[in-house]
Amino acid sequence: MSYDIVVIGAGSVGTPAAFYFAREGLKVLVIDRLPSPGQGSNKAAIGGVRATHSDPAKIRLGLRTIEILTNFQEEFGYDVEWRPGGYVFVAYRPEEEKTLRALVDLQRSFGLNIRWCDADELLQVVPDLNPEGLRGGTYSPGDGHCSPLLLNHAYYELAKQAGAEFHFHEEVLGFEVRAGRIQAVKTDRGTHPTALVLNTAGAWAANVGKLLGVDHPVYPDCHEAGITEPVEHFLDPMIVDIRPGPGSANCYFHQLATGQIAFCIPPEPPILGEDRRETSVFLPQVAKRIIQVVPRLAGIRVRRVWRGLYPMTPDGLPMVGAVEEIRGYLVAIGLCGQGVMLGPAIGELLSRLVLDRLTRDDRLVLEKLSPNRSFQAQEVLR
């Protein structure tokens, strides 16, 4: 049996992409070595969705994902716990104030609803912020959060209903390539003829590339996260503190629709590799950081912690589009832990790419995120 496209990875990007491909009438096969969708990095995500980025391509993609999620339940009938609570990036030092203020005009120019708030105004948005030393921050009310597991499962069901086929517990072993063009995908279960392959393997994307002789600069970075007991709702936005701290690059946390506080810190220096065992260092470290920002959290009880993998790139931007070395080989990799917030929009974009329906904005996004770029720029708000 042959397929129009084979997607490798049933996670935050591959599953939405499978739906958008199948909805357009393409014959789609999704292959994942794990037992069910979203079992890689998706289930480790805490669900923040923002268009508050420093890069125009990511702003555009973030805005489109927010639009999709805003209408998701009405259009598709699935409640993915989307809540537009906004994002607040706080500034307690001149360095962070300068960084955040400098981005506002750029962000607004691409359609993001965001503003700088002085300390008094920001305390009206989030009364429980620590006022001591607070200089202000940015507030983007249209950003929000959802359940990564519910969203991925909804896309999985929608993709199957549209005709996509999913093979779990199946591992890609290689490819058939003739005259520089994809002919088939080889797995531990057989060979699947296809003219198009989409690599959405997340933290394992570089391993897939190696099977084709392509070196993808994507490396897994270990991040820990946690969740508390549910409490009465008191916090609307995701709070992001971009100050570096001892052992951490920044921290962020928010209250879920179900009442729990979910939290995460990126380690500094990065912890590279695929070790997903939680550590004894994380909880004391993150607790100190978030209590400094919202002292009210001091008495809340933590239910559990876990570790996931961020598939990072040298510049903090995803790699999306066609790879020059192999015809018929597409990638949507290196999402840097932002698969949930960018995956739905990227899935739509890839369907337009495959069907040759790209818009002007699509071409600008693909140019910026090209897997063939030089990786010299840097995303400020990773």
C-alpha cells in the first residue's frame, strides 16, 4: 500500500499535520515507535500558548494557533481546556525591562495585542505579584493555555476520522531513496511506499535525519516541570520571569483550568541528553524562584514533578519546510519546547505547502524557519 505522505512522530506537530493533510484528501500514514499519540514530549508540556515572541515567523504562527484554539470546541466539538488568560512577562531588573520594552513595537506591528504596564498597572492585572522591586512588565491578554494531552488526542481522533492511518509500536529503520528522491519508508514491520516524508520526531528528529545522511542541528535539552494540588482560581495569566537564576535560565508558571499550578524552569547550563528521570534538585530550586515572584504560592502542596525533552536548535527557532539534500523530505522539528503553541499552525502551513497553496505570509514564515538557513539569529523569548 502506498501513501501520499508518511509522518514520523505522533506528537504536538505530527498529529495536527496528519489531520490537516487527511482533511485535504491525502492518504496519510503516521508512524510512532511509542504505544499511543503524544507519548514523547507532548505529555511533558504544561500547555502554555503564546504569540509573544521576538521573531515575526513565530508571532504569526502563535497568533494562528490561538485563533484555532479559540474556535476549536465550536468547530470540532472537543473541549481542550483552552483558556485565554494571557501572558505576563515580569521585570524586576533594568535588564529585563529594557529587553521587554524593546520588543513591544515589533510585536504589535505583527498584530499581537500586547502592552507595557508599569508596576501599578501590572499589579491590577496580577494582584498577587511581589511588588517589591517590580518595575513592570508586558501583558498580552490574547495568549493562553490548553491541555496538551486533550489537544493531541482531539487531533488524533480528527485525523482518524479524516482517513489518516496510525501505526504505533513501529520504528523507522531507513528509507529507499533513488536519484535523490524519497521512494519509501522502511520500518521494523515492513516498507511503506511514499513520495513524501514529514519528520516530526521531536527530540529524536536528528536520529531520523541520520538515516537519510542529513545532519539536523537539533539536540534534546532536559527540562523539569511540576504540578500542585488544585486550589481556588486566583491566577489568570502565565507568569514568565526571564531573569537568570542559580542553575536556571528563567522560570514560568500558570494556573490550569482545573485549578492546579503548573511550573517549569529551563536549566542553565543546559542539561543535554535523553535522561527523563526527575531530580532532587529541581523542586527546591523552582519553589524558591516562583515564590519570589508570587509569595502567595508558599503554602501550596506539590503533587508531582517530571522531566521532558526540549528539542533545541542553535538559534531557538524551529526548522520547517523542505530539506535541500533529499527531494520529498520535509521537516517540522526543533520546536524548542513550543510544539503545543506552534503545532496546529505549522500543521496547517505544511498542508498548504504540500498542496502548493502557500500565501505570501506562508512564504515569509518558511523562509525564516528554513531548515537550510545559517542559524545566526537568536530568538530572545525562547
